[in-house]
Amino acid sequence: SSCSYFTSSQRGQLCCIWHQQSPWPWLLETMSPQQPLLRALFAGVPLVQGFYLPGVAPIEYPDGARVEMKVNKLTSVKTQLPYGYYTVPFCKPEGGIADSVENLGEILTGDLIENSAYDLRMRENQQCKLLCKKPLEAADKDKFRTMIDDGYLVNWIVDNLPAATKYIRKSDGGEFMYMNGFPIGIERKGKYYVHNHMKMAFKYHTGDGFEGARIVGFEVEPHSMVQATRADPSMPGGLVAMCEEGAAAQLMDLDLHSEIMFTYDVSWEYSDLRWVSRWDNYLKMTGGQIHWFSILNSLMIMLFLSGMVAMILLRTLYRDITKYNELATAEEAAEETGWKLVHGDVFRKPNFGKLLAVSVGSGVQILGMSVVTLIFALLGFLSPAHRGGLLQSMMILFTFMGVFGGYASARVYKVFNGEDWKTCTIMTALFYPGIIFCIFFTLNLFIWGQKSSGAVPFTTMFALLVLWFGISVPLVFLGSYLGFRREAIELPVRTNHVPRQVPAQAWFMQPFFTCAVGGVLPFGAVFTELFFIMSSLWQHQFYYLFGFLALVLIILIITCAEISIALTYFQLTSENYNWWWRSFMASGSSAVYVFLYSCLYFSSRLQIDKVVSTLLYYGYMSILSLLFFLLTGSIGMISSFFFVKTIYGSIKVD
């Protein structure tokens, strides 16, 4: 069987989606039987039963009803450049090719959903049905060879369910796994064989108070064979195909034939699987224990930092109290002179304060988008059944979160006594989104040069600009207006006119070292989940572990806040009051580790060798790293600001 061509690196790793029995499927599916307390806790939370989200209501097919098959883009892990299905000489529908309406997310991911020539009927089995017979020109053969060499997969859709290929994973004791799509063909010893005969196995479910049948499974087993034909005037086209299977079947060798015939089998089988659970095969999760160990590791990091910050706060407050009571010894007094000595400079405006305010505002905008997206995902609104829904939601939410970005940048800029609020607001609206758009537009030109369906059309590019300038920019101005209207945050100490000289710093308090240390812990909290996210992005696997992702985001926020607070405290005790940018960079430097990890992932997990594909990978990973930098940096800086404000508000200054 051609299913065995897949390697074990192409694996599914995900848990099942929304069940009606429990609102916590993402958690229940990953819990082992040894966790009865947790299972009972989450299983006991009630849920309103029996509703379907808009646009994903099940379709019931009567016997003999036509079941439409659609074709999607051809995808490759090697090139990362999707192409339209009909760029390869497959059989085209008689009435012409018709595109399906696509949302913004589908267009941005290169989806190209079109109709097909396959004639499928509910619960009607078919054997060796002829689809079409085509001559093979030299250009057609070259196209097939190129696509096979690049490992392109065919993606079909029936009833919004992608075609799955079953394969055996030997590392899991021969367990069956499923993969989205199937290869165009295979190459063996310099010979190219095209998969021109498809065995389609459909599973349907009946009963449960509805009429007709619902499709709950769609598997494809691709084969390469040379079919014979005989004349039959009663059939469309006047020909009937005859397929020979087994060891005696001759494979369809491109070099030996001047024409190709496409045929298919259809079988229908009843299944007890309900419609709400039909995505389970695609979302089977392996490595659930890995996620739990990862979260346990992240929790240990967070608890360690929490203990450190608690110790800093308690010792600081305790020393203040003892000093006020005049019980401090000479040694203690000498030790505590550090951070209190710089009270007249601690809130001094930093260099490039406007850029810092803009960075914090953009980070708050990204944080708001991430939190709201995860909430919708946890509620089941962003299931894989909504192709492109996740990306589209993130784009729209980012534009609407502009109001929070503008507000945050205005509040920070006002702390610096900034007067040029218009420039600050314009930079918040345009600076970082502009950088990302320029990278995206440049990459899109390269994709367009490759004639890939992944190239975003200029009409969609215009729609993105409308989202940006029509919604996001005005909302940033609104948030900025609200932020500047409010009184500035009251600072506990006054700033001296003459800046204090910063003493020489020890080597371990240098910016490079503190940022290198500060970035490790936030990265350590997320790197396991980052692996699965990157597998979803670059190996075209489904990702639906939003429960784990939500826990990781919470841990990341706490870790970033605590590492920045700790490093800011150590910096102030060294009488260095230039903490504004340092607090941002301490946690934001974790983005450098994310980018370095993406380089490691590229060399160890991917087989990309084309220049455009390499540019595409590093271009998008640089965008992801920039977003992570702004997210983690803004969390660290805001946390450090309130920490510094709190500790200096607790001392008496003459």
C-alpha cells in the first residue's frame, strides 16, 4: 500500500475537539487514568447541550444524493509553496473550474478550493470508475516529476472534511495514524510512478433523531496502476475502465506511457462515530505526557521566580521598617544604601523614550489579541473545520486591539512628560505594523514570482490595508486620546535636575549578560509548545491544543513579569537607574532564543533547500520573533514599572 511511504516524522499530535459531554475536551483527553481528581473536576463542569456553531451544522444526505468533492491546494513540506490543484494535469470538471468563496485567513494561507470531476453518491459503492483519460505531453511528465521530487501532497475536501491517509507508525507499536492529504506519486530508483487510482472509503452515521446520513470519515488510499479500457456505449465517454490489483498489477511509469488514465473506487461503511467527533482521527494527540511535563517544568521555573520576587519584596519592606525604627545595624545600613540612593533618578526619562512607549503599546496590542483569540479557541469557535478562521480572527482582533495599544503607549509616554503625543500615536499605529507589512509584502513578491497560490492577491492586500488604516489606525488614535486625557500616573519620588553618575558595574550586571539570562527562562517556559506550533506551521499538521497553550501563556506572562522585576531590583541595588529599556529587554530577549530555535528547527526537522522557500521560512520566523519580542518585553517593562513605583512609594524621602 502506498500509505507506507510516509515517515514517522510526519505525525499527528493533537487532541480531540469539542464534545457535547464536557466543555473541557482539550484537558480531559490528555489526562491519564491516574488523575481521577482532575478528571472528575473538569468533567463535572456543566455545559449547555446540543448546539452547533454557525456554518458548521451537519448535512444529512439521502440515499443516492450527490456528495460534492472539492479540491484544495497542493502542499509540500520541502518547498512551503502551495500550488493550485489544476496546475498539475489532473482531470478537470466538464462544466469548467469554479472557485469556492474563501475567507481572509484561507487566502493568506494560500488555500485554493475548487470543484472536481468526481461523481460521488451517498451509500453507492463504485469499482474502478473512469474519471478521464489524458495524453501525456513532455511538459506534463516534467510537471509530474517536479511535483513528485518536491513531495507535494493532494488535498481533497468532502463535506468540509479533508481526505485522510492512514499509515502505520512503527514507533508506536504499529498503531494506525492519519495524515492530511496523500502524495501525487512516488520515485523509486529513478523511475516516477503517478498515483492515478484512488480508493476512497467513506464512513457515515445514521439515526440519533435525524433523517438521511451524515459523513463522519473520509479516507483515501492512493495507488499507481495501468488500467485497461473497453468500449461501452451506455457509459459517459463510451469507455469502461478495468483495474487489475495485487502483485500482478503494472505500475503507472511516466517514462513508459504517453497517456494516463485516472480511476477511483468508492466504498461506504456505517460507523458509530457521531458527527461531533468526526475530527478525532485528524486531531489524535501523541505526546500528551510531554505537554504535562513541559507545563510542570514551566511551573517550577515560575515558582522559583515567584519565591525570588517574594523574598525581594519581603526583605526590602523589612529593611525599610527596621530603618524607620532605627534598629538597623551598620552592616545592614551599608547594604541597603543601593537602590534608595537613586530615588532622585529612578524615574528619569530614558533615551528613545518615545520608541519605548510605542514598543509597549504594540506589545499590549499583541497581548490583547492573544488572550481574546485563546478565549474564543477554548470555547470551540476556532476549530479546524473553520479553515483560515484562526488567522482571520487574529488579524481582526489585532486591528480592534489598537485602542488598547494606543492607550498603553499614551500612558507610558505621559510618564516621560512627553509633549509630542501625535508623533507617538502615529508611530504606535504605523511603526511595527509597517515593519511586518514590508517583510510580508517583500516575501509575497517572491512567492508571486514562483507562481504559487500562496501569493496574496493585490485585492486582498488592499483589504489588509483597509483593515489597517480604516480600523486599526483610528482605534489607536482613540486609545491614545483617552490615555492623554487622563492625568499622568503619580510617581512617588521627584526627579533631580542633575543626573546622578552611575558607578562602574560588575560584569554580571552588564546589559548583554542580564538580557541573556533574562531571556532563557521565558523561552524555557514555552519551547515545548513552540515545537508543536512550528510543526503545525511548517509541516502542515493540525494544532488544537489551545488548553495547553492557554496555560503556557499564563505561565509566560508571570515568568516575564518576575524575571524583569528580579533583574530590575538587582540593577537598582547596583545604583544603576537606567532600568526602563533594560526591563523591556530582559524578558524581550527571549525572542532571540525563539529565532535561534527556529534556526535549529530548520536544520534538524525540515528538508527545505530552495532559496525562496528558505527566505519564506526565515522571513515569517523573524515576524514571529518580533511579535514575541514586543509581547514579552512589554509585560516585563510594565511589571517592573509598578514594582519600582511600589518600592519607592514605601520609603520616606527628605
